Amino acid sequence: MTIEVDYRFPAGVDAHKQAKIIAVGQTVGTWDARFAHREAALRSHLAEVVSVQTETETGHSLATIRFPKANVENDISSLLTMIFGKYSMAGAAKIVAVRLPETYGHSPKLGIKGIRERLGVFDRPLIMAIFKPALGLSASDHAAILAEVAHAGLDIIKDDEILGDLDIAPTLQRLQACRQVLDEVKQKTGRTVLYAVNVTGTADRLLEKARLLVREGANALLLNVLTYGFSVLSALASDPEINVPIFAHPAFAGAMCAAPDYGMAYSVVLGTLMAHAGADAVLYPAHYGSLPFDPAEEAQIRDILRSRGVFPIPSAGIHPGIVPKALTDYGQDVILNAGTGIMDHPDGAAAGVQAFFEALERVAQSQSFGPESLPPGSLRRAVEKWGFSDNL
């Protein structure tokens, strides 16, 4: 089994030379006659330059290098060390694709199928909210917000990624307060609502902390994968005690991916690596949201995640008015994640949730989102505030 990686070099870089440097320097390195008796073993660990092609319009070059799978430990950390490690500091080069064996790393424990089964929702997109304000709320404040949106029909809510285990609302207290609401909703309506609790802490304590949260009733977890590490995600995903979906947040991705000629493509980091590290669902920017994002890159992330059964969650600036566009791009297997797009609705957070469901209904009936065609209600108020993208 092999691993293929595509490296893009800007115009002016000798791509053939740099590809050879990577193939040798990121694997075996060079050797001399002293190791002639080990020739076969050394060559078995050497990477191979498969091709180097130049794009005539831009002058960029694309080099494909094939690495032996035997060089890594079936995880993301050793993979990154091999394919980019030291070379990432050598100058302009960007990894734009990584092709891994299907069995590499971890598959999602639950993914699209399992999350839908937990919620009992199979025939529509899922609606997700974020606690806002992000900081400064007490545990009881979180519970009050959750009660409002959960009774309005929300499927999933998550902590803001910035919210850690802070004195004003310690993680366990937030969970305990919100768990009462989740149980109440279940008893009254029969519905399950997932609450993705942000798991934070030092490496020596984080795994046990996650186990504790699950024992105390957490039915989903949120992890800032890129700041805590892919190995933490994999440890959570492979732990039999953590039998809840893991929502992966993209915080810090811009530092790794945004530069045009350095780092790695978003589709590699938020698509391939997340999907092979065990995430059940992955958040990333939508190109029609509040963060600049390439539509083609977004589509790649979506397709990579779905190919391994991972739920895509386009995020950042999502509001009810973009539902037609989102469903055109994603169909039914998508989680629509809104922070201010729910919490800042003019008529309150419950109305924000209702606006999303009204939007789903109008799309299902192929009805316009033009303000003049909307009846009075939550969706019209949302469209008047945030606008709309009518793809019907």
C-alpha cells in the first residue's frame, strides 16, 4: 500500500528538483557504500516521484510523490511528519491533495448514519446552533438558552470553540445544567437533542475528562482538532467509552491553509485528515457565509467527508436566507450550523430555529424566498434582517 501526495510549487521553483528532495529527504535520506548490505531495505522505504506537470496558464507546477505506507504508523501525526515535516520550512510549496488507503487511520464511529439514528431524523438536513454570547454566560444561562431552542425543534447545539473549562461556567456544570433540559425535552416530546460539549485540557487529562463527560451524560463532544492535535481526535474516536459523536472544529485552519503557496489546502486538512482521524462531523466555512472561502475547495471538503460517511457542516455566517443555496449545494445530508443566524433573530432564538424549518419547508415546496412572497412570521423576519439567496 502507498500514499500519494500532490505538491504545488509556484512559478520559478524547480519542481523536479524539489520533488526529488522531498522523496529522499522526507523518507530514507542518502546512504553510501557502508550500507550496501541494507540496500533492499533502504529502497523499500524510499518515496518515488510519480510525475511533475506545469500549468501553462499560471506557471505553477504539480508534483505527485508516492510514499510507502510502511514509513508511518497508520495515524495522522506520523503522516504529517513524513509528507511535510521538515520540508514545510524549506520554501514555497503547498500540499493540495493527499490520497490515503481506505483503511488508513480511523473511520467515524457514528458519522452521518449514526448521528441520524441517534436523533431519529432521516429525511431532512439537521439544524444546529451555537451558544451565544460565547463567553460570560453562567451554566444556568446556557440551560435557559438550550431550553428555548430545543423546545423550538433544534437538533444539535454546541459550545463556542472559545469556551473552555472556565470558572464562570465550568464544563461539568454546563453539562449538568443542560442535561436536565435535554432530559425534559426527551420526556415531553420524545425527541433527542445533541449537545456537543467542548473538550479541553492538557494532554495527560483530556481523554479522561472526555470519558467523565460521557459518563455524566454528554451525548456529543466538540474538539478543536488543530490546536489540540489529530492524535487527540484519534484517541477520542478509538476509545470504546466515548460512544458519542465527535464534532471537529476548524479553529487554526487558516494558519495552516490560507497562504496561496505555503501549507496545505483546506480540503486536505478539513477533509482528508479529519475524515481519516475519526471525526463524525466537521465544521468548515461556507463560501456564502461570513468568511472568505473558495467554492471549489468547499465542494472538495464536502465530497471527501461524505466519501467516508462524515457529516459536512458548512458554517460561519449561516442564516435562514441561505437555505435554498445550501440545499442546492448539499442536498439533505448536511448540518446547517448557525450562531447569530439563530441567536440574533429579531424575535428571539426560538424564532431563529423556526425560521430554518420554515425555510426547509419552502424549499421542499419550491417556493420563492423573495420578501414580498413570504408570509408574516419567523422566516420573513430573518430574511428582512439578513437577506436571502433564492436558488429555487
